[in-house]
Amino acid sequence: VDGSGAAVLLPYGTLDDEKLQNLEKGLGRTLPPRYRAWLAGTNGAQPVGRHGLPGMLFTLLPQRPLLGVHPQFPPFDLLAADTLHRRPWLPDDYLAIAVPPGGLLAVRLTGATADAVVFLPETAKAGPADAATRARHLVPVAEDIVEFLRNLRHYEDE
């Protein structure tokens, strides 16, 4: 890492339209356009070292990357994350895209703010509440995945 603070991400590859359609079928929901295009070109991405956004209480790590289609490895797989992490905490109009320490990153799938990246802090997952109630605790992070990645910073290891 060059120390500039710029994000250093390693994409996992690409996804063709058939694989994207299969993902959408498995999710039972359609991906928003900018996130779908990014996913097609990367199939998720693994950060080199610790990454985060200034002022946000989460850290992406190599072992906690931006998810893709990896059915052979559920901790990095969007469908597995949808079942294990999104369903208990968020309504269907969100998709978990990363499960970093500190909370849950998601993309909005529908409505006027489709493609928006949001963060659900770990503290909002405490106590009984339904997914709609938890959605009120979402913190806006970026208008879309492109802005999110532009703002993402590499944290030098101490």
C-alpha cells in the first residue's frame, strides 16, 4: 500500500448476465442499476488491509470483504448474507453487501433512493424489533456504490 489512503481493493472477477439473473432469482428481488453494473465487473472485492469511511463505525477487512456470488464460500456470498444477516435485521428492499465488524452495509434496491449504500450499526441490532423498525436506524453512507468506493479509505496498520 502506498500510504496515500486511497482504497486498495482486489475484485474477484466478473459475472455474466446469466449469473446476475440467477442471483436476482435467488434473492427474489432485482438489483439496482449501478450496484448491478459494479457487481458484474467485480463479483465483489476484497480490501487489502483495513478500509473504512471517516466517521463511520465499521471496518472492511480482507476476511470481511464486499460480497459477491461465491456459493462455495458462504461468508463471502450475497445469497448467504441475505439469509443470515439481512433478513433478521432489514426489510426486503435492502441487500446486505458486506458484514464488517461494527454492523451491516447494505444497498437499497427500490424506490427513489435505489442504489444508496447504508449502514446499520451493530448497536441497532440489540433488543427486539422488526426489520422495518431497524430500518429507521440506517445511516446513509453514499448515493451509490461508486460514491462509496470513491470515499473508502485505506487505514495504515499501526
